[in-house]
Amino acid sequence: MIRKYSYGTPYETYATVLEMDTASEPIPYFSVEQTGEGLHFSLSLKEDEAIYGLGENVRGINKRGYLYISNNVDDAPETEGKHSLYSSHNFIIVAGKERTFGVFFDDPAWFSFDLGFSDPDMAVMTSRYGDLAVYIIEDDGLNAIAKEFRRLIGRSYLPPKWAFGFIQSRFGGISEESVNETLAEYEKLGIPIDSFCVDIDGLDEYQNFTWHKENFPDPERFVKEKLAQGIHLIPIVDVAIRKDENIPEYVSGAEEDVFCHNDQGEDFVGYVWPGTCVFPDYFQEKTRKWFGHCYQRYLNMGVHGFWNDMNEPAVFAEPEGFRRGAEKLNSICEEYSFLKFGELMEFQKILFDLEKAGDKFQHCIDGKRIPNERVHNLYGAMMTQGTNEGFLEYDPNMRFTLFTRSSYIGSHRYTGVWLGDNHSWWSHLLQNLKWIPSMNLCGYLYTGCDLGGFNGDTTDELMLRWLQLGVFVPLMRNHSAWGTRQQELWRFSYREKMAKMVNIRYALIPYLYSEFMKCALRDESMYRPLAFDYPDDERAKRVEDQIMLGGECMIAPVYEQNAKGRYIYLPEDMLMLRMRSVDDFEEVKLTKGDHYIDVDTDQLIFFIKRNAAIPMAKPAMRVTDIDPDTIRMHGWLDREYTYELYDDDGLSKNVDLETGIRHIKAGM
Ligand code: MIG
């Protein structure tokens, strides 16, 4: 059951798809109080209660015990001391013996979740402006509540099947040659791959919808050539557009007045990668249409995958910012004081501070001028809606690959998400694992983190271990930053071991795709905290480094350097697969309870519930070449098990569970 409550004058956020009346009785569970700081929703927490959700934020699967702030920001590194990341997903479930309910605060402005931070026994949610809708979601247990929430927010984005293939990416140095070189090396090593990302350095002076003139001299030919090899190119699309009469998007956009304004009624100008830029005002329908149309340049070439970046939005500086920065530096030179120096630590904010921009950065909503801060967390989500307009214009029945950095609940209907600029840290491998079930709870099924880590230098062991998690993650992308150690798999001493892991991924694709599509079409989570499936198991509720996958599996990666094994808690009997490669593996029957498991660096482990079975196929070099006739079932069976294998053409929007499901029997 879902009930809606309304406060102030909520903005249209596009988060929900159900038309609902506002309840007239006061909101249950919470006491509501207005102070100078905002509208507070307070709840006293019982000792046994856990809190799940929040999609993208720092720290655990159980979010209790910290302060989280919805305030989309480009602020790497994603250390646990942060309170905000790139996206805001204001949905939580409070779960305990006496009560379990979900609550969604549909508020696109600054919003905080003090979940036992100021007071361990209190949860206080604060809306800065008090213009919001609140939804209380009740049902029978955690999974049922999660599903009910998804009914409220609508069906998750469906990527094409090729998006489940391995994606190679690198910020720095991409060219026709570098792509061909990696392809050839991967071919030699037998590493399957389906796509390459093209980052901003692969564009013409960092500008959207272009190609670097020297590195991609004939993009039409190159795109065709790669498609003929079964390889997709996935270019990046940034928010900002250079203010330059020679840029067609600037000219057409200015003509149609689609950019964000400042307090003088002129286009807001700020510096980002392409130079002096303007920012599309995606809150306007005409902007979304215009922006979507810009993608046709790529789409018409056969480019059918994209990643949307910098859409918090990230603004490096504003024109007067540089003058302010210079003055600050001068004043320190003239008279050094530690206080002044301290301000330098926040130098970026001297150049531009979106949080303090006020009327300087405005949107036009329903004909009214609205400062960004009122709807800030929606900006990236509105961008992806614009992208979707472009897809619909090109082919309304086709699925496209899309992942965004910034998002809000609602954009899960249009896009996947990647977790921005993580680090080549072991702690971020674990962060990756914890992030996935929280994202699933908020409707984001097509998700992944930069495998191997984006910033910093990865190592053979970290890359290999991270791949052993990446095998199970829908968006399987290896990406790294300019200036860091190069991360293409063929460059590592462990390349042969890595090749085997990617092959295991491709062997699992029929299963992963089937589970993904079933969950998407049934409004379910593909990855869940153990607590969701074993609500009566006190131990399962405490587990933060294992998650459930689909209807049959549990994953538990090794996430520590030099670890040759790890502890596992099994909430029921399970079959462990310990795999060196698709053909070199052991099946170990394990009983419910605690186990210490040996896992050599070149081994991947995962678990299948007793009396369940999963399909694995013979891998192929491309997703489309995987032959379903090679499927073999794996499981520990005391009786027959029937697996529902979903499959379809992987490309069109003609998706139907009934016609797509084939029953595969696994014998004893
Ligand atoms: O300011 O396009 O998160 O994946 O490689 C950095 C360059 C801009 C941030 C993205 C990252 C991407 C990088 N971008």
C-alpha cells in the first residue's frame, strides 16, 4: 500500500508514475516540525532497526549511523567521510521486528538524512525548502515493499543485450589505433569484448557529438568497420556546450533559447572541459527535444550507446571566478595568514560555487524562473530524459545503451548509472559491492563501477579481484583516469587469468540477462541484501560483504590484498562454484553457517542455493555469438529444478515475459 502526503508546493520531478491523491490524515511514523533550517521529519529508532536504501551514497548496506545529504556533486574521491555523491535517491526502508516500512521523500532540492548521526536513536530527515511529496510504502516484508515502491516509480530502463558485454574504456589517448591495438591483443588472448567507450579526449576539443580529427579521421568508416566486427563505440556526452558560433549545437540552442539563464536574463556562462560554456536547461520541454535531436548525428552513424557525464552539473569556474581567484592569491602574497591559506583549500569554490549561485544559475519551469538550488538534484535526471527524447526520435522501438553519472529517482526509467570517479583502492571494491543492492532498491538495475578503479594506479591483483566481482555486475566496464597506470587487461602480468574471468562472464550472460530482464519486468531487485531474503535470520541481517543475485545465487568477492580466502556466512545450504576458468572449476557442497573458504587469486567463487540451478553457456567473443544450445545447468539438486530462462532479440522493446521464458529442467 502506498500513501501520499504533500508539503508546500512540490515541483514536478517525474519521479513517480502513479496518479495519487494526497492523504488527508497526518503522516504516520514521523513527527513533522518546521524550523529555520527547514522541514524536519523525525522518527525515533528502535534498537533492532536497520535502514536500507538511499541508492548512491557512501558507507554500508545498512545506512544507520551516519549523515547522508542529497546534494548532487562532482567531488571525488568517494571517501567515507563524504556525505553526498553524484546522485540523490531519497528512498529508505526502515526495517525491524515491530515495523517495516518504506518512505520516499520526493524533493529535488537539498535534503538530509540524519540516520542516527546526531543521536543514535533518532532519524531526522530535513527538507531545506519544504516543497515536497512524501510517500509511505507498506507491504509484507522488505522485498514486497521494494516491489511496491517500484510500482510507484515505474519500470526500469532496459538496455540492449550487447550492453552486458565487457566494455573497455580509458580517459586519455583513445584513437583508431588504440582501439584496434586493444582489440587485437584481446583477440590474441581470447578476451571477449563488445564495446569501447570514447571519452572526451576522443572528441574534437572535448565537444559533444564530434570526433577527434586526427585520432578518428574517418569516424563513419571506423564505426561501420567496428560494427562489422561486432564492436560498439560508446561516446561520452557532457552537459556543457562551448559558447562558440562555430559549434552547431550552440547556434541552434541559442536560436531556440534553450540554455540556463543568469539573473540578468542572459545565458549563464561557466568553464568546463570544452572551454567557455553554456548549460542546457533540460527542465524545459523544448530543450529536451532539441538536446535529443543533437544525438542524431551519432545515431545516424550507427552509434547506439552513450554515457552522460558532468551532469550534477559540474561547473569548474565562472568568468569572474578567475579574477576572484587571482585576487585571493595576490592577497595571500601580500599578507600571508593561515586563515587566508585555509580558504585556498577550497579554491574551486572561489572560482564558482553552485550552492551559493542563487539567481545566477536559473531554470525555467512552467514559465517561471527558478534558481538551480530549488531543483538541483534533478538536473542530471532531466538530461537523461532529453537523451531519451533523441532515442525515441531515432527509433521508438529500439533499446540503446545509456549510463549517466548523476541521477534522481525517475531517471531509472531511462538510464543506467555508473558510480563516477572511484579509486584503485581495495576499499572501493567493497564499496562497489555495497552500492549495487542500494541502487537496485531505487530502480537502477543497469549499474556498475569502474572496474580496477578510475583514479590512482591499480595492480595486477586488484584488477583481477575486481574483475571477479565485475563478472556479475550488469555494467561491466574497465575504466581509468588520465595519468594513471593503464588498465587494459592485456597490459597486466595476470592477463591470462583475467582473460579467464571475462570468459566466465560471457558464460554467465544467458543467466545474468535472464535474471536482469525478469527483475526489470517484474519490478524486482536483481541484487539484494541478505536481510531481504532471510528476514528471520539475525546473522544474515549483519552481512555487509555478500549479496544475493537473482533467484538462485549469492556473491561474495574477495576484497583484500593478499587474501587467499575469506569468511562466508551461508544463510542456507549452498553449492559453491570455485572457478579458475569456464572449464576448470570445483563444485563444493556447503551447509548453512560459517565457513572459511580458500580462494586463490586466480579463482572466483559464487554460491548457488541448494535445490536451485543456473544455466551456463559456452562463452563467445561477442554477446550475440553466445549459443544458447550450449547451456548446461549447475546446481546441487535433491530433486528436479526448473529454471525460467528469459531471452529475446536483445534489441527491440518487444519484451514479453510470457513469450520470452523457456523452462529448462535440471535433473538430479
Ligand atoms: O572531470 O571525461 O566521471 O569517467 O573519464 C572529469 C573525463 C570528467 C569524469 C568521469 C570520468 C571521465 C572524465 N570525467
